[in-house]
Amino acid sequence: MAGRQRPSSLGDRARYLFDRTLARSTGTLLGWLAVCCLSVVVPISTLLVWTDPDAPRSLSGRLTAVWRTSAETLRLGGVTGAPLRMLLSAVLGLIALLCVSTLVGVVTTGLGDRVTELRRGRSTVLERDHAVVLGWSDQVFTVVGELMAARADRGRGVVAVLADRDTAEMKAALAAVPGVAGSARLVCRTGALTDPEALGLVTPAAAGAVLVLPSERADADVEVVRVLLALRALHGGTEAGPPVVAAVRDARYLPAARLAAGPRSTVLETELTTARMVVQSARRPGLSAALRDLLDFDGAEFHLVDVPEPAGLSMAEAALRFEASCVVGLLRADGRPLLGPAPDTVLGRGERLVVVAHDDLAEVPTDCREHVDPTAVASSAPRPDGPSRTLMLGWNRRAPLVVDLLRRTARPGSVLDVVGAADPGPVPARPAGLADAGPLTVTHHAGDPVGPETLRALDVFGYDSVLVPVPDADTGPERPDDRTLLTLLVLRSLEEETGRALPVVAELSDPRSRALAPLGPASDVIVRGELTALLMTQISHNPALAPVFEALFAGRDGGLALRPAGHYVLPGREVSFATIVAAALERGEYAIGYRVHHSHTAHRDDELRLCPGKAERREWGAEDEVLVLTPAAGGPGVTDARHDGLPAMRRHHEGDDSPTGVPTG
């Protein structure tokens, strides 16, 4: 039985009556406000008059003084005389007060709405030569951070971001990116990317470059094409407007994206570029760190410089004419790039050198041949790579591309073991892409890569590389990086138990997860879309380098490679880096830097050095590695006609034995 209800007090009934009265209408609310004001103003005015020694002596005079004081306080006018005149004066005062209050309310509301609109990012950006980023994804953090770093050198550059998100939310997320709080200015605007009117908020017609990012949604590529069409409609044609750098995930949308972007623009493919990076890092651990250093704006980057005097120099002679820059190729007078040409290639009129340097300042040519020690050059040829054993822990939509790349570059007898769930789910029982593996023998094992018992049942230390692909975003309730981090924890525990290092290549989707990854001394991390984002910023910052990057990733057997220093100089000899450069040139390769190997190093990235001085001398160990640019297929300086462009950027090649253009170095 419910307890007896407590009787309502007088105060409760009064509050209830007051609440009901206020809820009736605006007029009732105004009446109560008037009563409350009068109940305070009139008594205080009366007290002021009665305590004033100069107040009138008569009661009527004092009441008139009380009226005047109250009327002046409430701005009701101070007319005295007949009661009717005083009443009319009060009515006029109330009407004036109502009008002024209404005007103040209208102005306040209008200003508040305008401030809210400005905070939501609906004002037009009146800038010129600024960078415009369209879209929001995990790539935006890398893109904005690199653009801010690049434009900080120009003074107070501007980077404008347009996305269908809250402006305050975007600014708060991007504020945590290193380098954003620099001299460059970040502007965020809210709007639909496919709406030309919304695109006009960031003034893309006056921008120095426009970057279009694919979102995380399933129809991201279709949305990129629509955004490119909206830009085309806004500019009035494909020839108008600034150069556009866009990215799509699926190669099927590349032709449509290129047509919508126009001939002056560049389109990259995220999935294929990520798969290429995974395969490269699996063959040559640490190569991803070298690529990040080459493609970001912190440290050494690719530049174009004039050919040094005298005329008629060969590539080998030009490579030893720069103390702090590393020559890797040339740009023909007609704009065609040639990376890794034959060292005896003679430089012609109108050609420019492609170099890797720490800045784009003109370097005074210096003859570095005096630093070369021919007696320290190794004479033995490097051994060819044999068959490999690879373990893949998990599956995602890029895994078939990885399998295809491994198959096309594998030596006979190579093995790929795929571990995944046995029931249909995030990893099918027999994932698509495992059939017809050619020289690569592929086997599927049922099991959960996150479970320690699954990995303990495998001889994980018997593999040349362990790949940990990040799950797709729509395959589970948790965030994609969570399963990768859990798998890395299990692998790290096996390393600590046995005291042996595992060559792990892990894939992550969020660049902010890199700091959380429990990596061993031989582990490497590939952030999905990061390389594409870095390429986009480099091309947007210097469009003249677009063909250079195309050539860099298009060689069938060329590209970047990390090779033991013993391939070039005798181990244990103290020689200069110029000797390394000269030894690499004898093999038709171009040395860019080196990585010192320490068995107890926590991260292999820490000892990577790009563009050291040619005169720098050190003792080279047998396990130290040299970063080189290898020649294209067919020998130094020979370019395959089927590889005249990067498939992930502008053209798509079919019928090739390496259509993805992954270097085998």
C-alpha cells in the first residue's frame, strides 16, 4: 500500500499557482514582471523620498516625488498632474519600453544567428593561392599537417578545409595534428561537397591547389567523382581552375575520376598504393620509413635543379658534383622523367636533374670525387633473392591485391599462409584472391589471429615476414585498429618470451594509432592511405614533380630498395659516403642514404639518414643498409613502354606482368 501523501504546504501551492500563471501567455508573464518591478521600485522610492531632508512637507508632494522617482527608474516618464495624465504617461512609457526591448531582442537575435552561422563556417574564404582540402577521412590529418608545414615556409599561408561536419569539431580534431599550430592559418568551412554553392565558400578558383579526399563511406569513390564534377561546374570547364589532386579507393572509378578531374589534374588510388607499400615493406623492412621521409616536408624531399657546369656531364659525374644532394634522375626538356638512367647518360640542353635534398636552395657544385676510395669498393655481386615464406594474419579488401603483388614478384617455391576465421565473417573461409597463385603456394588456416593459442600453434619465427592487415571498417563493432593492436600485442609477447625478433608489417587505418602500436625491433607499420596523402601534398605543392612520382612508382623492376652495405663497400672499412655513391653507380644504382643496424634498436626508423654529406666518413658494418634507387627493367636507363605512368595516378595498364608497378628491389 502506498504511503499517505504529505499535505501540500502554502508555499508549495503558491509556487504551483505561480508556475501555472507564468505558463499561460506572454501577457501574463509581462504582468508578473511589472508587478515584481513595482513591488521593488515603489517601496525603495518611497524610502528615498521620506529620508530626503529636502523632500516636500506635504503628503501629496511626497507622493508626487515617489511617482517621479519610480517613473524615472522604470523609464515611464515623469508627467504629473491629473491622474489621467499620469496614467497616459505610464502607458506611453510602457509602450516605449516594449518597443525598445523588442528592438534589442531583434538585434541580439540577428547578431546571435550571424555569429552562430560564422562559427558553423558559412562565410566565404577571401584568400588567394591557398590550399583547399575537400572531404574528411583519416587521410585529412596527414594532408593538413603536411600542407601546413609546407606553407609555413611561405609566411602566413592558408589551408581551407571543407567537409560536411561541424566546424568546431573539425578544428578541434585538426588542432591535435603536429605542426598545425604554426605560422600557417587553418580555416574550416561546413557544407555539402557536391554542391557548387557550398564549394564556393572556400573559393577554389583562386586556390593554388585543390585536394579531394575519399570519405570512409561505402560510396566514397562515387562521391569523389561527384565532387570533381561539381568543381568542373563551378569553374565552367576542365581547363579552368587550379590543378586538382584527388584519390579514389577502387581502380574501377579511376577512368571516371580522371575524366571529371580534367587533363591538368592527378588521380591517385589508395588501396593499390597501400597494398604496394605492404609488399615492399615485407621484402625490405624499413622501406616505408624511407618513403615517408622522402614524401613528407620534414627532412629530405625530391627537388628539380639545374644541370651543373660544365656542359656535357654524364649522370655519374653529376652525381658526384653535389655535397649535400643525391642525384637520382633527370627531367627531359620535353617534360618526360627518367629515374635511374644509365650512369653514362649525357645531360643535354634544357634538362634538369632530379635530386633528393633537405631543401630546395641552390647548392654550389663541388667535385666530390676526391672522397672516393676505389680500394674499398666490394667486387662480389649480390646474391639473388630466393623463395620466401610469408604469414598473413587476417584479411581485408586490400588483401587480394597483396596476394597478387606477392605472386607477381615471388620466386619459385615461395609460400603464403593466411590465418583467418573458419566461418563466414570478416575473413571468409577461403578468401577471394587465393586461387591461381602461380609460383606462390597459398594455404588458408582457420583460426583467430588475436588468440594467442592460434599463433603458438604456428612456427611464426620460421617466416621471412608476418603481415597483419587492418580489418575493414564494417566488419565488426570495434574500431578497425583495435584488432591490429591486439594481434601486435600477442606477437610482441612471443618476441619477449623467446628473445627473438619477428619481421612484422602491420597495417593501421588511423595515423594516431601509430604511437600506440607495440612494435618490436624488426616491426614496421603501414598507415592505410598515408602514402597517398603524402603524394597528394607533394604534387599539390609542386605539380612539376607529378611525372617524377609517376616514374618512381611505375618501374617494373626499378624503384627504391634497401640493400646491405656489403654489396657496395668492404665491411669494416671506414670510407666516405661518396665511396658508397660511386660503388652504387658501378651497379647502375643511385645511393640516397643509409640506415645503421643495431640489434637492440627499439625502432628501425631512428637510424635512417637521407642525403648525408659526401665527405662524411664512417665504418660500414655488414648489416648496415643503403637506400638506393634501382634502374628500371631491361637494364639501367631502359624504360618499358608499358610503364610510362603510375597506374594509381593517371593511367591504367593491363596485360603486364607487374601492373601495379611494385619495385622488386
